Amino acid sequence: MKTYMLLVVAVIITLSGCKPAEQAATVSPPAAEQSAAAKVDACNLTMGMDAWEPYQYMSVGNTVSGLDVELVQAVTAGMGCSLDVVQGSWVELLTLLKDGDVDFVLGASKTEEREQFAYFSEPYRQERFQLYVRKEQATLPSDSLKAFVEAGHKVGIVNEYYYGDEMAALYADDTLREQFVGAIISELNMARLLDEEIDGLLEDSFVGASILRRKGLDKYIQPHSISLGSSDVYVMFSKASVTQAQVQQFNDGLAQLRNNGEYSRIVDKYRH
């Protein structure tokens, strides 16, 4: 989902014995590519995790869990790789990704700005952002996010999250930008909403429902009819530490996961 780094917690997950990846290049790559290739050959990847239940979170016993996590674990295990996990906020993880201190993050949207420093996998699921409001505001007569903010309502967002083209256009409008209030995590927006500092917040519908249920807030906060529609989600890889050949290897593993039915098994587990 800005200039100060918070404490980052590292968790080590061993998925399988490590074996070298196949060599794809036949010519000598630049120094940056050689460094990235060395990491591929060592078959050890570092994943940045932004707690976002049910897609990625820490469960009982500090076990890294979630729909996205299980999908990536299955793919990297098939690649014969071990996986290190670094937990932090989305803003922190983007900085670490740019520097190559983490190799990839999950649940990313593809933008031109991010393509300057990152490669993207094939899309592996979709997401839909929903507007959440206090229960007594659930019937507010706005039929779009634009109408909602133009009516003077403030909306909580998470810093550096990409909510799609509609939201990007509203945020780019100087007359409307002040209606959007940034936070480092969605739970802070939930608190602000209850304290009436903001009038609504945007969150993935699956994540929003999970937070409200887990924290017992579904009696006070409810989804509004306004949503931003569905969009593709990708794994985002650092160009500073990962090669395009490795991204292709990941995509091949993802395709195999779909073909052998494991993808559907994991997704169905979290749908229920």
C-alpha cells in the first residue's frame, strides 16, 4: 500500500532443498543482471509481506499465511527455492523493493511508475475496492466515489496503494485531493472512521470483510454500494535483484499450478 523506515521483522521459511535454476542467457549480462542471476542460482528469494488478511498475514505461532502466500509458496517450492520473508508496511516494502533488499511483493497493481523499477508476473487474481462507511451512513445517496467526495465527505486511503484509474483521476484533481486522507495501514482508517475524522474508507472487499469480522466492527462499519470495480493483481519483482528469466520461471510455475488444480484448491480454501 514515508521517509522514515520502521522496524522490519524478518521471518525465515524453508520450503525445500535448494537447487540451481537453469541458465537462460548465452551472452554476458550487465553487472546488475549478473548480481541478480547470482541470487537466482543460489535459489533463495526474499518476499516482502504487508499484513493484509486474508491474502497475507501472520497466524498463530508467527506462521506466514494467506491466500497469496500459499500460492507463492507452491510456485517457489516447484522452482526448488527457499523463501525468506520480510514484514513491513507497504511504503517500506516499496523502498526495499526498489533497492533490491526484497525480491518481490504480493498483491500489486501494475502502473507505469512501478514498471520503472519492477517486473510483473502474469496476473494471479483480481481485487475489488469497496467504500466502507459508518452504519448510519450506509444509505447515503451517493452513486459514485466522485459524487461522495464532491459532497464534502472525506475518504481514508492507504499510502502508496493503487486503487485504479477512477481513484487516480480523482486524486489528481487539485480541488478534490484534500478529501482523501492517507494512512499507513487500513486499521488506522477504521479508527478514524469510528472517530468521525473521515466519512468513509476504501479497502479490498475481501480484506474489509475480514478486518470487520476479526475486530468485531461489523456492527458499526458497513460496506456502501459504491465500489471501484475489479482489477488484476500481480506479483511485483525488483529489477535490482531479479532477472526476467526468473520472472518467466515463476510464470511457468504459476501456469502449472493452474493446470494441475492446486490453484483452485488454494483459492477455494479461502473463499469458504
